[in-house]
Amino acid sequence: MGYGQRGVTGLETAIIMIAFMVVASVFAMTTLQVGLFSASQGKEVAYAGLDQATGSLHLRGSVRAVRGEVDVDGNDTIDLGGVDEQAVAKIIFTVTAAIGNTMTDLTPPYTVNDTGIDPDASGLTSRTSVTIQTDNFLINDVAWTVTFPGSDNGDYILDNDERAELTVWLHTYDNVNSLYDLGSGSGDPFIDAAADLIGASEEFTLQLYPTKGVTLNIQRTTPVVLRPQMDLR
């Protein structure tokens, strides 16, 4: 083989080596970009999961039910020998932060002032909703109020050192006549019919949807005999 042929062969080898290095560099850069993108996506997923976890609520203590006398016929008097009935009027439970600082917004749609008819529309923007369901009915946005027993910094944001007591109102309370009333139709967040009253040995499900985090599900059954105050565990 002459010198000219050896020179051509060396040039071809050099071209092949350069092409190989270019392809390898492109492949390495692509792999690096994919790795960085995957790591970024993984970090976002991890942060999103952490945000959801820290936004979750934890049920603390028992669920309580309050019995009330419901004025079924709407005459502002209670006659339990007639059409009026005793039924579950309110459900009360306490929530705390499940992990760390939730900063969950528990601005309530209703408040209580112990005069006239309670609860009263708060006029505030509520970002957390509660539903209640039995075999007979479903109320997607049932009325609820909130208090912060113990540590309370004065706002409606649930901090990690606070606990919030939520009261779900199935009926409005007439403070003047000391009785509970039925709702006025499907447009209000209360039980509207006597057939839907929650009585003894009835199962109900509450679902609390916070601004972030998982839904808090509470399922309980009332005792065989309704008492003024009932601990449903």
C-alpha cells in the first residue's frame, strides 16, 4: 500500500472517530437533559405530594351528635304526640393538622349569634365544603360553623398549634321558640323533609373537602335511642 492510500485510510478513520464523538456527545447531552427533566418532574411530584400531605386534616377525638326537637308542621310549637319529631339536629367534630403546618382555610359559610334564627350566613368566602349523605338524601354544601377552642390567633386559618371544632347544622334553630325547623327547599343547606330526618340507628357519611389535601371522610351510625348528646366515637 502506498503513502497516498495510507493517508486516505487515516483520514477516513479520523472522520469516523470525529463522527462517533459527535454522536456520543449528542447522546450524552440528550441523556443528561432527560435525567435533569426527570429529576425536575420527580421533585415537582414530591413537592406536590408533600403539599397534599401537609394540607390534610386529621379527626381528633369523637364525633358528637346533638338531638333536637324538629317543628315539622311549622307552627312554632313542639307536639311530639303529633307530627313533630326528635332527630339529630347537629353533628360536631374536631380536626387538627395531620402533618406539620396545614394552613388550611376554614372560613365558615355560617356563624352563630344565639339570637333569632341560627346559623346566619357569614357573608364570607368559604373555601372548604362539607357534604352529608344518608340512604335518603344528599346535601352537597351543608351548613357548618367553626370555633377554635384553646389556641386561637384570631383568624380562620388552621395552624399546626390549633384545633378547629366544626358544627354541621342539619336544621336551623329558632332561639325564640327553642326548636329546630325544616329547610325551605332544595336551595338551602338543610334537611327539608320529615322523611329525611336522621333518627335512631341510622348511618350517615360526612365528607370534608379542604382547600388542599385529601378529603376527610367520617362515617357513623346513631345509637338505638337518641339522647340529647351522643358520643358516636
